[in-house]
Amino acid sequence: MIEAQNLTKIFRDKKRGEIRAVDKVSFRCQPGQIYGLLGANGAGKTTCLRLLATILQPTDGTARVAGFDINDQPEKVRASVGFLSTATALYGRLTARETVEYFGRLNGLNGGALKKRVDELFALFDVGEFSDRRCDKLSTGMKQKVSIARTLVHDPPVMIFDEPTVGLDVMTARTIVSFIRDCRARGKTVIFSTHVMSEAEKLCDTIGIIHDGKLLTEGTLAELRARHSMHDLEDIFVKLVEAGA
Amino acid sequence: MNLRHVGVVYRKELRDQLRDRRTLISMIVVPILLMPVLMFGLTALMVKLLQRAQREAATVMLLGAEHAPTVAERIRAAEGIKVVPPADDYARQIEAKTLRAAVEFPPGFERRLAGDEPPGALRVKIYHYEGEIRSLFAIRSLREILRDYRDQVVEQRLAARRLSRDLLDPFETQEKNVASPEKVGGERLGGLIPYMIIILCLTGAMYPAIDLTAGEKERGTIETILASPVSRGALAMGKFLTVFTASLATALLSLGSLAVTLMFMPAMGELRSAGSGTPLFQIALSAKGLAVVVGMVMPLAVMFSAALLAIALLAKSFKEAQSYISPLMIVVIMPAVVAILPGIELDAKLALVPILNVSLVSKQILTGNYQWNYIGLIFLSSCVYAALALGVAAAVFRRESVLFRS
């Protein structure tokens, strides 16, 4: 479960002054569902997800992630979250196994339990054959598999994906998409951001359209279509963004 | 702070660093090789250059040689001097280093010597190039020849007056060195060793510090690690300990290498400093001295590691971090170089100047001189500076604007 309440993040830039990257955003993601944050580049998606993952601290407002407050218990929040984005790279000089074990240890796993969990994940994602290769020697697809294993090592109830398919080839992107679906099937709370309409249409139970840091609308695809009397998500998106601008 | 996390981060970062060629070179290869190369190589080179300068015949011009046929003849016959025909542009030639020196005799020099000239009326001028070693060797030989000739003239004059030569030497002076050879060697080159260790301490920490901060940003792993349960404090501490380990390892390896090098030094008996015949290097290295120097360098390594981490974290990329850190090298080298200057002695004020204080006191320690009050004061002040740097580094790690600079 994720509950954001008036989540606000203001950056101060010497040239541009105050930037409200996320502006009083409130929404709720349920377990076993996928919530999609749809927005153009610079809309505030990444900042919003970073706030939820406690990588950044909100200027105002708060959120509860898996029952923990992001302001008061950020470490507990991070222990309940699997965070994956195209920006979350792997340590090139560590092997796949060392990488996943490292994050397992940081999540409190140790010894036999850690090894068992890593073996399990590697079997699940076919990492076994390259598990002892250094990450900088892996292909993009292999890296993505290791990254997924990394986010799942502590079996978190909440998954946050920040534009996870950006820059990936079709096959690798499909692995990620099927992985996101799999997370939902296992009852995890999933939030992910994208600027690709088709991806949002395909995957999301609830879609929130974000622009200039503000959540303009949210609802299921059917609800959005009915509310705006339009069928195409792209048309709905453009209409909202133009009205907001 | 979760100490278990600190340990996990430290072990991972250390393993990561030990697989980085740049770190390995700056942390292990350079300190091991630098001391022997510096001590054997530089000494050998220095001795060779000096010997060559001494062996090489110095070109000398005689101006007014016809007024001093005897002296001119002696100069011509002297070993290592080659007399060239006189020319008007002798000064330019000396400046151009094609001529080492020129000697100018006043008109009627030898004839007037035999007469009754008032003292100071006759002046032989030697033109030379100040500070140029080969010019110096040339005028040294010329001075010797002129002094011998003067002594000879004096003796003749005394003999003519039936006076004894002994009249001129009512007493003798004798200079005797009472400082032990270790101390003499230490004064000469002892400053160089702590200086090298301090610089290595910095360079050993440099690459890991950049790699663990700016490097992590550049490779995009910073977001990965920040999304894990580890706190910023524990992350900063784990990284700091890694950099500190590298810094200390560099210092210890260089000290170890120095100790081994010095064990082989006696075999270099033939490398004596030019002229004086005393060994160029002779430094007493006791286990105690080494241990105290390591103790003094420890807080310095903490300070360097923390400062480097804080600075490198400000950068977005490895390259940018390098450009921030290069000026720091100069800041560190300056005080360390000052400590090598002759005549700089430790006092209460200098004991508070970071880096310089450690450099100076280490020089003393390596010459076997332990001033415990200064050693204590310097250790404490270094610890204060180290704590300050560590505080700054921890504060920088908590700043979002720094971690996510774009």
C-alpha cells in the first residue's frame, strides 16, 4: 500500500529560482494493483517516485509506504521497497552474485538464508550461467535480470519502477513488463512511471496523469475515457496537459 | 548508525577498489617502487651528473694574460681547464654557457707585484655565472690556482725580509662534526621522506575517493545504493573507511619499502657526495621512529580521506572531480615542501599548521629526535583537523543537491 498526501518537493535553482517539481500530490496504490504515473519528461514523475523511495526528502506533505512514514521511518520504507529504474545501474566490478548478495546483506539477510534466496532468484531469472561474471561484462538484458534480482532480494511488498523500459530493446523491455505483471500477481503494490501511452494502457489498473508537478487526474482507463469523453489515452493526455498549461 | 551496514559497505567497497587498476597502482605499486627509485635512482643520477660536471674540462678565458705569464701558464697547465683565446664578448659567452669563466689580470700585474704597490691596488677579476654548477667548478679551480700563487708571492716577500712563514699562522682552526652521521643525513634528506609519505598518503586516497563518489554518480549506481536500506551516515562511514584504508596502506607500504631500501643502502658505499666524501644518505630508522611516524600520519590520512570524499562528492563525473582535487595537491605539497627547506624548525605556532607540522615532526623523529610535547600537540591538532574534515564529509553526504547534481 502507498498513500501519498500533499506530497511536495521544491528545488531551488540559482538561475530558475524555485521549482515545484512535485506539487501537493495525493494518491493511493493498492496491493495487487499497478498504479501508473503518466507524464512527459520533466513532469515530476522521477522526483515523485524518489520521494516515495525516500531517496529524496519531501519539502512538504508525506506518504506512507507499506505502513511506514517516509519522513519518520525512511530506512524501514526502503527495506519494504524494491526500486528499479534505468538510472539504477550495477557495480561493474562486482559479479552478479556479489551484487545481489551485497543488497541482500544491506537488507539484513545473511549466511545460508542469503545464499538460498540468491540461488532462488537466479534460478527464477536464469542468471545462473553468468552469476560469477562481472556486471560490466554482461549484456543489457543480463544486467536487467540482475537488477530485477537485486530489487527482489528482500522480497519487498512494494515495487517502484521509474521508467523501467526507457532505452531497452523490445526483448529486454518485455522481460521487465512481464516482471511488473508478475509482481502484481503476487499481490505486491506496484507503482511505475512512464511517458509511453501504450505501456500505461497495457499495464495499469489506475493511471495518474502528472504535469508540472501536479496530478491532473487519476482513475482506471475506463474511468478516464468516460470522464473525458475520449477513447484514446494520448488524446486525453494532450487535452489535460494543454488545459493545465 | 547501523554498524553492520558500515561493515557491509566497507567490505564491498574495499573489494570493489581492489579490482580497480587505478587504485591498485596508486595504492600498492607506486609506494613500493617510489622509495627505491627515488633513493637509488636519484642518488645515482645526482652523483653521475656531479661527476660528469667535474670531469668535463671547463672552458676559461684569460684577459690580459700577457700581464701574468706565470699564472696564465699555471692555468693552462691545470687539469680540467681548457683555455680559449680572449674575446670581447666573454660576458655574453658566459651567459650563453659556452664559457664557464673568465679571468682578467690588471695591466702589468706580475711586474707590479714585484714592486711596492699599496695593498688592494691590484685586483684580479673572475667573471662567472652565479648558481651554475659547472661555472662554480671552474671558478673553484681558478681560485685554488690564484691562492697558491698568492701564497707563493707572500712567501717570497717574507723570505726577502728574512721573516718566517710561521709568522702568518699564529694559530690553527679545526672544525669537527659532533652530530652523529644519522643526524647529518637526516638534516640533509630526512625532510624528503615524511614529505614523500604525506604525498603518497594523499595520492593513495585520491582515486578511491573519486571512484566511490563522483565515479558512483557517473556510473549511475548512486541511486541504486541510496534506494537500499543503508543510511547516508553508514554509507559515508563505509566509504570513508575504505578511502582511509587505501591512504594508510599507501603510507605503510611506502614506509616498508623505505625500510627495505635503507637496508640495502650500505651497499651503495661508492655513492658518496661530491667532494665531502660523506655518504649522501644515512638515516637512522628505528622501529620506534617508524611507529611514531605512522602514528603521526594516521590523523593526516583521516583528514585527507574525509576531505577528498567531500570534495569529490561535489563533482558529477570522475573528470570533474579530478579537476577539483588537483589544486588540493598543491595545497598539500606546499607545506610539505616548506618542511624540507633548510633552517625551518618546529615551534609552537608551526605545530598547529596542518600537514607542515606532521612533516616537520616526522623529520625530527627520523633523525632520532623525540620532542614528546610537540609530538603530542601535533597529534592532537591533527586529530582536530581530521574530525573537522570528517564532519564536513558527513554533512556533504546528507545534501540531496550534491548527491543528485545534474
